[in-house]
Amino acid sequence: MSFKIAIIGAGSVGFTKKLFTDILCVPEFQDVEFALTDISEHNLEMIKAILDRIVESNRLPTRVTATTDRRQALQGARYIISCVRVGGLEAYAEDIRIPLKYGVDQCVGDTICAGGILYGQRNIPVILEFCEDIREVAAPGARFLNYANPMAMNTWAATEYGKVETIGLCHGVQHGAEQIAEVLGATSLNELGYICSGINHQTWFVDLSLNGRKIGKDELVAAFEAHPIFSKQEKLRIDVLKRFGVYSTESNGHLSEYLPWYRKRPEEIARWIDMSDWIHGETGGYLRYSTETRNWFETEFPQFLASAEKPIDRAKRSNEHASHILEALETGRIYRGHFNVKNNGVITNLPADAIIESPGFVDRFGINMVAGITLPEACAATCTSSINVQRMSVHAAISGDIDLLKLAVLHDPLVGAVCTPEEVWQMVDEMVVAQARWLPQYADAVPAARDRLARSTVKTRDWAGAARRNVRSIDELRAEKERLKQAI
């Protein structure tokens, strides 16, 4: 088979490499063309060098091109994959720093909460530009596979306003299933049966079985509490399992942002998080991790390039959805996964316009979602709170209405649990002014926001958060990797 796959934001080097090798694990796909595009020529040069080395070492006919001209990359593409982070780590740092001044302590801040909402405001105008290009220059019927966060907002904008067939993809369900299989003592993930449904990053294992035997709440709680590692790292998730009756896909730290009872008081945060790794609740943990990863890659690039000479091992194909979706669409081999699409009644007790994450099957006829799923009431309630924030955030990003943006942030569960309306209004003004270069839709609102900040009497504080760690140096990272190697 010969067709074109465009990857936007291909400068996300590690993830692009994973998608590339996964797709080439499909025997029929070795003759495809990959068109890489990014705003960073430097990152494009690095990823192209790595992918060229993979192609050369494996003696493949695969073609790889790279350009900062997005429309050129999208010309004739059958599939478009987005991995973009608009504003990069510079804007992301403001998503974490400014809310901390108002007492909002985020671990990740890329889905909802103050940081995730502003992330969406940066992304959505660019997502709509992608969609315009796809409609105009991509192959007829081209599909847009979005991996970028905030997943639901990006997919909502592309589907509703971009008018492009869009599928949002995440790996939270797979990781949650792997944890459950481990605590239950499964010898293979194939032994675990599950239905997982909800919205991105708030998806719930509403049905579980092991080798056909139903697994109930009490057995699952006992299994997690007996696990020597997860019992410490996933304290919040276990508590939610006890109270809601179902396990959440999302990490301990990320889940704490959506359920404000665990993160609204600084003195309570330490009770529920674990500092063994960023994902378990550390303040700004994902920002630190992303910064360290970028610095490590820049320094160790020759090592990454050398590793690209290894033969592609099909047995190590990852469980990222993209390659499996493409394989199903092109070959007809059926794939079951969990996809982010417009609800339209798939989940009976969530709004029809929401972007949900739920099971579906893919074959030559496209993606076919499993309809008629009803979430437990507590799960539906927490999802609906986030959906209402997402809807307002998308509409604000489309219209450039700063008052609607402030209302969206005010209704965010964690922000609303911590901040007064006056604090929210000032925090949003401050974030919009700080990120103005990435927010063209708010250009007319920035002067007034700047003026309000100059006259404001709302007090803020210089606070690093309840559980902040400094970015580690390259030498510290080397020492840590060596320690882990010795432990193995």
C-alpha cells in the first residue's frame, strides 16, 4: 500500500518516533510516505535524521520528508496526526506559575483546570487552521487523528467547527488496564475483560472480568491495597474506587485536578499524592518532566540517533491507537480501542454534544462506537462538570469572548474550590496578557486586561506549590538513570 501520512508537531521527537515505528510494524505499510511538519526547523532536522536512519537500517522503501510549510506536508495526505503543543514549554510554564499565585496547585494542567483551559485557548485557533488546510489540500475524506491536549476541547473544535472527521486518541485506558491486570495477578493482559467509558482523563472501568469471572469493587480494592507499589502511588485513585465503586483510568496526580476534594487545601495535598514520580501528584510535575526530557534529548541526541540503527521489532509495537486504526481502515483487520468522538447518544447520561472516550471497533467501514452505555451516577456527575467547562472554553476560544473565558475558569471544579470570583477574573486577565502572542482571538481584549491588572487590588502570593521539585540537571539525570540500572 502506498499513501501519505502527515504528522503535525513532528518535533515531539520521542512520540513521533514511536508512531513511525508502530506504523511500520504493519507489513503493508512499508511503502507509505511520512510528511513531517513543525514550526521548529531544529526539531524537524533531529527527527528526520532519526527516521531516515531507521529506514536506512531496515532497508525500507519508506519515504520521509520534512518541512515547516504545513500545507505542503498536508498536500494529498490520507491521514493527519497532530502532536502539537502550542506555545511550547514557555507558555506551559505560565499555565502552572500564574494559577499558583492564586492558590491553584496543578500537577499537569493540560486538560481542564486553569492551565488546561488556557492551553485550549492557544490550541483551538491553530487546530481550526489545520482543519482548513485538511479540507483544502489533503486527500478527499482525510482523517484527522488528534493526540494533542486538551484532548476533548481540541477534538470538539475540530469536529464541530473544523468540519473534519476527527478522532481523539489517548493511552490512559491502556495504562489503567495494565495496572488492573497486574494487581489481579493476570499473566497476560488478554485475560482481562473490560468496558471503559467516560470522557478523556475521566474514563471509568465500568465492567471488569478476569478470565470471564466478574471482578467487583471489594476484590479490586483489596488487590490494589495489597500491591506493594500501587498502594502507595495511587492512594487517591484507590479512595475514589472505594467511594465511586469503579476505577479511574487517570493517574493519581491528574485525577486530583478534576476531583477538587483532594487538592483544594495545601495541607491535604501531601496526604493523597506520592512523590516517587511526577505523575502521582507533584506540583507542576509534568512541566518538570517535559523540561527534563527535552534537555536530555538535546544533550544525548547522538545516542538516540545511534539507537535508530536497531531493526524494527514488531513484537515491541506499542498499544498507541494510531497504527492499529490505520491498519484496520486500510486492511479490514478489526481493531477494538477507546476513541474520543462526539457522543450523540453513545453514553446515555452525558450530553449529546460532548466529546466522550468510549469503546469502538474499526474496520474498512470506519469507526463504529458501542452505543447505549450508562455511567454510574457519580461518574456521570463528575464528567458533566468537566463537559460544561469544556463547552464554554471551546465557545470562548472560537469567539474571543474573554468574559465567557472567565466564566469557564470560574466553573472549573478545582479553581472554583480555591478562588473567589474576583481572583478568577484577575487570574484570567494575567494569563491572557502573559500569553497574548499565542492568543490572537483575544487581541482586542488584551489592552483592557492589562489596564485592569495595573489597577487591581486583589492580593496574590509568591508560592511554589505544596509539592514542587526543581528541574534536575543533566548530571543528576545521568546519576538517576545509572542508579535505576544498578537496581535492575
